[in-house]
Amino acid sequence: MTLSDPSSPAVLKVANRVYSKIKILESTKSTPEIHLAQTVIEENKDAFYSSLSSTSITILPSDFALVFNVLNVVQDYSNFFSHISHGEYADAVKYFAKMRYLYKIPNISNFLPTEDTSSLWSFLAQGIRLNPKVFDEDGAKFLSSILTPYDIHTLYMKTYVWLSGLSVEQANSGLSVVEFESLISSFSKTKMDPNLLQWKYMTAKYLSFYTSISNAMRQLSTAKKLDVYLGYVPTFYRAIQDFPLQYKEALSKEFSEYLDLLIQKISTTKVNTTKDVVSDIRELATKYPKDPNSSKLMALTLNSNLNTRKTQKDETSSKQAELLTSNKKKQSKYELSSFYYYISIAVGFLVSFMLIPRLRLSFYRFLNLKNMEMGFYVKKLSKSPEDFRWHIKLANFYERIERFEEAQREYQLAMKLMKTGGKGYENSK
């Protein structure tokens, strides 16, 4: 058999390449596709990858799958997984950066060899740190096109095990991996692991809250009016108690530094505040006596530079007392029957119920009237949309009823308002 024999392997291989090039060129429908086909005809693999990355190209005609007969893309794919298995993540990222656009070829998984995908979680964990830019929507679409639903669920499981061992300092890198896997989930239509979603929610909440304490402390260092920063104390402290232990320790340490700075500033500056703020802080210190920061909370409330003033609640209570006294005098003067006596008590309760928002809120919670409680918060926010405290209370409510996405949204709004100087404690009454 000679080279000129039409049935020889060499001749058949050449014929196959020529046929593939012709079919690819004939299938083109746009100028970018023509340019891409030209790189195949010239057998320029690097130029092919570069042209394939064009945003003008979305999904190619099916005949472009014949590129595997011309360019040795399969070898690049195998090299990619080989580098991962050997822990050579920098080299693996380089292959991933240029190959991640291959999803534009329809049914690409049918033309690629079977590889061990179980180590992809380690590639994501290491690769995102090396070059986060390539872990984008194109990267997620590429992995979605080569992984089966079983592969994706295995990826989720191994990622969650890895996340469980991360320190809070490594939370940002973990969050980046979960965000990327969320993209894979959306493009592959494979349901995201609820454990990863819960971890993502809690970690995002932690990072946002930690940043808020840090920003407040930075602003406090140069602030002259301290009442707003004193009002942050019960808000910060309550929120910290809701975090898991690994996050709570880091937040408590940052909050401790915030308290130290605040105590130092108040020791040299008079601060006007309300009785409610002081009593709220004192109540929290008593409620969590074993907390390392409880002693600092108590010291804060005993500072001689705190000047308390009457609140709207005090004035309301005074009016209620006057009303009850007036009712009793009228009963004694006109000797009203016990029936009218109890009517007046009922009226007093209704007046209190209408005038004291906290009483209504406690009533809704006691009877588990979730819709009424949520309506209460929404009404407050409609009147004071820039009041970060009502956003936090609504977030806490959503968290109790396990509506985590709404809770995260409200926490983020609250933190944004705190950073931009939204309304504080006094305006939330």
C-alpha cells in the first residue's frame, strides 16, 4: 500500500481534514464566524482560541464540531486535567483561560475524552486565587457543558467539606468559589446545594457586618458628635450574638476595639443620648454576662459624660398615667358601676396599644401573627426608609421565618445606610 492509495490511513486523514475545513467554512453565517473558520483552515490553534473568545460569537453552527478533526484541542483538554491532578494549578489556569469558550461549540462533551472531574473543586479553590478574572460566566458555561449533574453534585459536596475547614480570614476566597459554582448551577440547571447557599448567605452577612463595624470605627476616630456611634452599640451587639461561633469570635474582637475607642472618646466628650439607649445597653450587658464585651458595655453606661434626656416613650407613659388617674377620679366622683370601670380599663389598654408600637409588636409576636408583624415593619419603613434599624429588624424577622434572601437584602440595605449616614437610633423611635 502506497501513500497514493486512496484507502491508506494517511490519505484518509488528509481527506478528513480537508472535508472538515470545507464543511466548517460552508456553515458560517457571519463575519466573526468566517474569521474563526479561517483560523481552522490555517490550522492556527492559538488564533482559533482568540477568535472564539469574541463576544460577537455566541453559539456556533453544529459543523464547527469538525474542528476536532483539524486542531488538537483534545490534547489541550487532557493537559488541563493532567495539570490539576499533579497540583500544577498555575498551568491548569492557563489552559482553562483559553479553553473556556469551547462551550460555544454545540454538544462539545460528545467530542472530548472522559476525564476524572472529581478534583475540579481543588482547581477552583486554588485557581480563583491565581486568576479570578477567568472564572466568569464563560468559565461557568464551559464547565456546565462538560459536567454531568452527578459531577456537579460531587463538586458541591467536596466544596462544602473544604469550606467547613476554612478560617474566617479565608472566607473571601471561599465566597468566590461558591459564587462561581452558583453560576455553574444556573447554566447547567442543576439545583444548588442548600448547604452551600446557607454558607454563602452567612459568610456574605459576616463580611458585610465586619466591614460595617470597621467603617464605623474609622469614622468614630475623627467624629465630634458621638451619640450616633453610641446608638450603634446595641445594634452591633445584638447582631453579633446571632452568628455561629467561628464568625462570632472575629466580630467580637473587632467590636471590642470599637468599644475601647468609644469609651476613650466619651471620657473626654459630653454625649447627649436617651434613657432608652443607656437602658438598652445595660440590659444587654446583663443578658450576656459571660460575653467578653459585657463589662465594657456596663462601663459605657456608667460614664459620667452621658447626658440622658426624655424620650417620646417617657412622654407617652406620662400621658397614659394622667389618663388613668383622671379615669379613677371620675369613677370615684360619680360612682360608676364596675361595668364602666372595666370599660375604661379596656379603653386604656386600647390607647396604650395604639400609642406604644412595641406593645403592638409584642402582641403580634406572642400570637405568632407573622403577616401583622411584617406589615408593622413595612409601615415603619414606608415612613422612614432611611432608618437602618428598621431594616435590621425586618431582616431579623425574615431570618426567623427562614426567608434568607430577603433577610440578606435587608441587612445589606441597613449596612449601606449605616455607611452613608442614614437615619440613626433617635429617628427610628
